[in-house]
Amino acid sequence: MQKSLILHFNAHDTIVTKKRDLNGHGTVWYHPARIANNQSSYNVQKKHNATYHSQLRTGFIVHKADNNNHVFTQKEAH
């Protein structure tokens, strides 16, 4: 079983070592200081419509078939 994941960003790379179970998606990698904590947008969009508006900074909105939306917002890094 994979023990870590390397996320590549424009400015640097980050090693991710935390995993959690996300209801409806299974086990996912996350980093407490990054916006892409739970799922890659690619994997989410395979199952649901998703929107993001960078100027409004409302976060990633995942639109589910049952009309419930899940919003993933960025937290300030500590």
C-alpha cells in the first residue's frame, strides 16, 4: 500500500501522508493546508458536475444528482 503521495505545484512539491474515508468516494489523500485536499477534480468530475469561480472565491462546488451541493473551500495555511 502506498504510504505517501507527491503533489506537484508551480512553486514547489508537497509530500502528502494523510488519508481519510470520504463518504461516497472511498479512501482519499488530503493535506490540511491545500485546497485539493479531498479529491482531484478529475475524479470528482467523473461522477458529478463541478464548478469553480476564482474571482468569487466560493470554492469548488460539487453538484450531486440528488440536488445537494458540496462546497470545498480553501482554508488559510497556519
